[in-house]
Amino acid sequence: PCHRTYDYPLCRDLSINSYNNLFADTIQLTNKVEAENRDTDMPDLSGMRFSNMKPLGGELASEIVVKFSLMMYSRWTYSTDTGTYLREVETVGKADPSPEYEEYAPHIDYNTGEQLGTDNLVVLVVPHQYYWKTDTTEMVQIDLVGSGDAIVFRDGFAYPATWYRPAGGGVLQLFTPGGKSFALKPGTTWFSVINTISELEQNDNSWRFIFNPPPEPAEPIIPPDAF
């Protein structure tokens, strides 16, 4: 546990020499939500469809790279043995953006000792804008409401799709270009969110998504409720 009181369900593990050392105590989070009398009922998750039958059409996609920056990138490789996409993550950041300078290692789930994999990989194209941008602070707002383009990867193939999510919140839904509900493969689904100005590079069965941040604002952006 992070702390003995419910006021601090988040804490940092200072034994990890990295800024990626923030953890949440799920038991304390639950207790805190219940103490504040918030609604903890299971939400309505209807609206998505699943099928073991592979959709017709699609383009071959045995490798998907999602590159958010020179320091943060990942790769998914389709395994015919498991029928899933297996995840690898960067081991080094290089100033050169060329693919030959990328280095990967399997992303291991330390609870199971197995490499992370997913039955469906969904890349969502979503508008990004700066919520806070100064010389010392940078926060990006992702507007995951309304609708936008998506690409669904399952069974070694890529399919164009459209995502939809109501403005009042709710389950994200996927549709085919013809407007029918898109059937995901039963199992796990991993969502990656990229900007509308991100780039896509295709080479045979390889798909590379290169994230581009929002344009630099002419003046610093500080939210009105910042102080």
C-alpha cells in the first residue's frame, strides 16, 4: 500500500531511478471513491461487437510500430502461433529517427513472466491540443469525443474503421466504413491514440505510425484554473 490513509492512494517508488515510478493502490482508490459516495456500479458496456470470424478484406499487417517520440516507441508483431500481436518496447532513444536505429525488447508481464500480447490493436486518430504549454510545463488535451478515423488490426490484417464516443461519455464504439458495427476478435484489445496530424508509413506488411505533437503556440498557454 502507498499510505495508511485514504487521502494518498498514489505514491512513488523511490527505489526506481526514473520518473516512471508513480503507482496507485487500487484498494485505497476504491475506498476513497466509496468514501466520497461516488457511483461505483458497473457501467453499461454495450455497444461493441465481437466475433471469431475474421472480417472480409483487409490489408496484410504483420508488424505495427507506434512511435511517439525518439525516446518512446513500441512494436507489435503478429504471431501465427498465438493468433495475437506481441508487444516490444524501446530499449534506447536515439537522436536519429531512422528505423535502423531503433532497438526493442519484449514487453514482459511480470505477473506472468510472459510477453504482453493483444488480440486486437486499435489505432485511434484523435484531435490533440495543448491544455498547458510553457517553458516548464507541457500538458496535452486529447478530445476523445465525437468521431474519427481508426485502423483495427486483428488476425494479421488491417481494417479501416470509424470510432464514435458520445460527448456525455460512454463506451467507445467502432464501425466499418459502411456504418455497420465492427466486430473485434474476442479477447483483449489494446488502444493506441495518435494525433490527426500524425504520419503513416506502409512498407509491405509493416505499418508505422509517427506521432506529431500539436503545433507550437505563439504564446504560452496557461489554463485559467491553474492557480
